Amino acid sequence: MTESIEQAQSTDAALRSRAKAVIPGGMYGHQNARHLPAEFPQFFVRGEGSRIWDADGNEYVDLMCSYGPIVLGHRHPRVEAAAAAQLARADCQNGPAPCIVELAELLVERVEHADWALFAKNGTDATTTCVMAARAGTGRNKVLVAEGAYHGAAPWCTPRPNGTTPEDRAHLVHYTYNDLPSVEAAIDAVGDDLAAIVVSPFKHDAGSDQELVDVEFARGLRRICDEQDAALILDDVRCGWRLAHGGSWEPIGVDPDLSAWSKAMANGYPISAVLGNDRFRTGANRLFVTGSFWFAAVAMAAAIETIRTHRDEEAVDRMERAGRLLRQGLDSQAASHGVGIRQTGPVQMPELSFEDDAGFDKARLFSATTVRHGAYVHPWHNWFLSAAHSERDIDRALQATEAGFAAVRKTFGD
Amino acid sequence: MTESIEQAQSTDAALRSRAKAVIPGGMYGHQNARHLPAEFPQFFVRGEGSRIWDADGNEYVDLMCSYGPIVLGHRHPRVEAAAAAQLARADCQNGPAPCIVELAELLVERVEHADWALFAKNGTDATTTCVMAARAGTGRNKVLVAEGAYHGAAPWCTPRPNGTTPEDRAHLVHYTYNDLPSVEAAIDAVGDDLAAIVVSPFKHDAGSDQELVDVEFARGLRRICDEQDAALILDDVRCGWRLAHGGSWEPIGVDPDLSAWSKAMANGYPISAVLGNDRFRTGANRLFVTGSFWFAAVAMAAAIETIRTHRDEEAVDRMERAGRLLRQGLDSQAASHGVGIRQTGPVQMPELSFEDDAGFDKARLFSATTVRHGAYVHPWHNWFLSAAHSERDIDRALQATEAGFAAVRKTFGD
């Protein structure tokens, strides 16, 4: 009896039960599925192009792309070949491989504001190093960040302050995204101690509708940083290589002094980068920041090939095309069911929210049903498209979301 | 004329010159060769077992092992096969692969004090998360660290404070390694606000002689943490898997509450870990710590196979055997040249220093000559042996160090 019940248990459930014994709370961080509806798998075993498979063999159209890193599709042949060729020679050595120079040169060539690069592992390493370079370059302390923005999970920025001290945020001052007067008020408060303003390419806080940047706001930040002789830091960790081939504010013509990169830059291989202009070269050079794997060659070889392929395959155009199809499809499905939704932000980083859904009940039901029908989405975090998403993939995903909207209509009415 | 001069320039020099344009100062962090003698290469292209090759094709017996990560030798076949098998399926996904559970179970089985594990990328992530878990678990702020100890390169711990603020270290209080009265004095200073004591398995500060832990000191820290209801954090990032198969203080029978791991745990693949006991499980579970690549499967598969191979091949015994041969050889070479040296710390993590060498002039000449003769060593940082070092490798390395001692004797006299 017990045995047959256990046999009926899914592989995912069995793994979760083992994980609960040896991992705090069963899982940690942003990939903890405990707070997601029960239909969401915790464990994954395979990825190929636009598709992923969970530990029970269920296949999904992947609309999260590993929360961003997969920008060309899982296991892109060009990237895998470049990584394998480097791995056959060396990865982690007593010094970097020559490809660190190639990668730095490539980034300086492709990203407008960049005169130099340095590499780390986490997006948090990159944002933290940007702040340190700004402080070392200006000799000042205060850093402006937007209320509610995510810039990583170190003590100075993690959104859940457990385990941190008030001093970790002693020099942070908050402004409101797209609200220049709030920036000016913050500037007044910090006096002559402004080291940097940190900003995301657009407002992409989890659990909120997204908001594109107001070009005048971006220009205003640039002007204020120039006036104050402070650093404008663009946190391009989440958006980098999805909005543009280059910095995410290049289309609007606003150059940061420093920018933080990670996620998509090596199509899933672990790397992050700080790019900076000559004004902050000395500041960066005065830091001691390092890590045992920051010089490892395989992720750098993967990054070089990802960036080259990204342009060769016109990845941004492809993601926009797929994103428009998805947005149109979702809009017309919602309309046909009479379900009120909002879609915000760039089409290649979709955010779908429901009218009258403060507690995310509709979003949870929609995403759970969509997942069960074969498209992996998220209830309150933006989704990510990759250049591997074809029209066929979007059609397949829309079959799943159709079931999601039907479920919302059935439970909550139209 | 110019052309022939350029042709005569080494590949390493050409790469350094390109790097200088696009990387602040030409390189950053602990693998910056700028402060090493000119004979040290900056760039490496290949590693195999105990040998490495620089960008100009020079071969070395590798006595630094990538500053620690390579514990079984470069490109160990079992580790490479396990990593390749995982990579063929998936690496960075929307959730971890099943091997995260296997790895956590294996660590809990092999490391005495551990009831749970969580994984990150950098050693600094692990030490920082230990401190956060201690603070979240105790509700207190103060952390004792040994004067001069290295626990990472985040603002709270980087040894060069440029780019940090005084508040980043507001709650650190210092003690002297192996000096229990200094710990008791620090405890008096923090009152009832002690969250944790952080300690390395032995004193391995760069630029100093190493010092093994006094067992009574270790027991004293354990007793104080018990009395104060604080966490004892063992920073096993550098020593882990070199001193023992399991925690580095298991041979002396002192269990920490939390331990930080990285470097050697996956034989060069990028991963770090926090291990903890049940007392700090809730503290760890209350944190939000995460990273885009913290759930990636390839480094976890590599870690599992590294740890299994480590025991199967009796890696600690092998490293000790090679380390004893090296230490004996260096001692007798130094004696025969009449050069006064000190060798300190465990034999598998050698530290060689010279009498009357406060400015490291002898160490620089010795290491430069040794490098030129085919063994890669460091002038002021401890070296690392791996299980791939055979008697023949040590013989070969000693040929190079013989030249190093001869040079020291010639320049500085005996």
C-alpha cells in the first residue's frame, strides 16, 4: 500500500522530499519553487533550443530562459563548440587564457560607453564592483538607487534584509524610477558626497508592472551625474543582450560611466562583467576584487561566441518578432475570454498581469495551468524570450496560455 | 627593424600590451601578474595533470594549482567525464538538476558537522552567506575575525579597502590567531551582540609564515561560541579537501556550526558551498541569497565526482607524500647552499620564506629563477599541491628550485 503510493509519487516530489532534508527550506534563492503553485516543477534535466524537460520528463516551451541567461536557445551549437574547444585546453589556471583579452576587446568594440572590462561570476559581483569603482573613483560614499529595484543579493542590496545590518545600507538613498524630481530631492539630501546613481534600463521590479524608461529621465540622470561629477551606473544584468546588441540605453543615446552585465552574456555559462569608461579606469584599478573562478577561460570563450552569434543571428530582431507574436496572441486570447490583463515592458521580456489581482491569485492560476499545458512561465516575474523561439514555439506556447486564460475565466469569471 | 623587434616579443608580452588597453591596470585581482617578477607569465593556455603551459608554450610543474582549485590534477578524466555527461543534458536551467540533491547529500555524509548545504559561485559568496546566516540565526551583529586573515574580496572583507566605506566593517572586531586571550578581550568589547567568530583552519595569510592551529585555541573558540550562543564559522575555502577528506578541523575534533567552501571542491569548476548544522538551518532559510548561476548543474556534477575521486584516490595521502618530498628536498637544497629558509604550514600547502627577507627580494629572485627553470611557484603566497604530483614531478620541480637557491646564494651570499 505504502509502496504503491510511493511509486505514484513524481520524481520531482521525491527529489523535493530528499532536498528538504539537506537544503535549508528545501531550496533557496530565486529558483526556489516552494512559493510557486504546486504545478511548477523544482528540478530540470534537459534543455535544447527553445524546449526544456523537467525531472519527470515533461516538455515545456521555455519562456523563462533560466531567468535570463539563455538568449540564443539552450545548447546553441556555436557556443557549445567554442566552450568545448576551450575546455579541451584549459579552464581555471594560474592566470587567465588569452581569450580574456579577446573578450574585453570585443565588449569595448560592441558596447558604446566601454573603454575597459573586468570579469566576475555573479551579477551581484558586477553591480557591487560598479559601486566600489564609483566610490574609489570619486572618493565619495552615497549611492542613489530606485525604490524597489533589484540589484543583487549581497547585504547592501538583497531585497530580504534578514542577516544584514543597517550599516550595510548606510549610504543608500532612494529615488523613484522615472521621477526626476525625486532624484533631485535625493541629491539635495546627500550634499557633496554623491558617488553614483544606479539605474536599470527600464523598471523591471518583480511583482509589478514594468515601465519603460522615460528618455528625459535618463538624460536627466546623465546631466546630474555630470554636474555632480558622479558615476552613472547602468545595471544591465537582466536586460543586457535582450534589448540591443550593446548597452541597453544605446538606442536612446544615453551613455553610463559604468555598467554591470551577466545573465545572457555567455548563453548560460557563468560569467559577469563590469564595463567602464576611461573616467573610471583609475577607480576600477584601485580596487581589490577577485574570485577563484573569475579568470576561468571556458565561460569567456562561450561569451565571445555568444556575442558574435548574437549579432550574426540578429538575436534582438528574432526576440522582438517572437515577443510581438506572443503579446498579440495573449491580448487576443484575454479579450476573447473577457479577462482583463496588462502587458508591460519590452516584448522580448514579457510581463503579464491581471486586472484586480493584487494577491496574484489569477496570475497563480494562469501560470499553473499554462505550465501544466506545456509552456513554462512565471506568475510575478518578467519572462524572457530567446532567439531560438520560432513562430511554431509561440503557437505551441499560446495553446498552453489559452488553457490558462480559460481557467482564469472559469474560476474568476469574465 | 621594428618588425623583427615585434617578432622577438613574446606572446605573453603582446597579450599584456593588448590587455593594458582594455582591462584596468592590465589585469585585476589575485591573478594579476604585474606585481610578480617579470619572469612570471600572465597568460596560460593548457593544463594536464601536474603540468601547465603558458601562452609562449613554456611547460611548468604547477605548484600553485590555480591558487587552489586543482586538487586532483588538471583535467582529471573522471571529473571531466562527469561534467561532460551533465553538460550534454543541461547546465543553467529554470531550476537545479537532480544532482544538487546528490551533492548536498554527499557533503552532509562526508563533512562531520554538516546537516545541510547550499551552493553559490565564489568563496566570498560562501563566507558572506555564513556571516548572514549567523546574523539571521542569532539576531545579532558583531563578527570576530582574525587580524590579517583573508575571507574574500567583498566590501566587508577585501584586504584593500579602496571603494568601501567604514560602515562596511562597522561590526567586525579583530582578534589574533591562536591567541585566546585576544578573543576573550574582543568578546568583552562586543557585549551581548556576538553573532559569530570566523576562523581559518590554520593561519595562511599571504606574505607571512603560516601557523598551524593550536588545538586548545580551536577548542576555546568552540567553547566561547557555545557560551555566547554564537556561530563558529570555519572558512575552509582555501584548505578544504587539502587537509582532510571532510572538514579541515575534523582531525582535531572541533566542529564549526557553519563552514564556507569553494576552490578545490570541483577540481576547477566554479562552485562554492555553505555547510551548516541544524542549529543554523532556520537562519540560513531566512536569507535571500542567490545568483543566476548558483543552480547550474555542470559544476555540481563535477563536485560530486571530485569528492568521490578524492576519497577513492586517497588524495590527501598523495598530497602529503608529495609535499613531504618537496619540503625535504627544499630543506636540503637550502642547507647545501647555506641559504636560511623557513617552511611553514601543512606540507601540501607549502610556504617557503627566506631569513632576512622583509622586502621579499630573495623570494622574488628565487621564484623568478624557479619559474624560468620550469616550476611555477609564488614568492609570497602559499603554494598548493595536488594528488597528481608524482615523485617524478617533485624531482622535476626540485631541479628548478635548485637553480632558484643557487641564484639566491649568488646574489645575496650564503
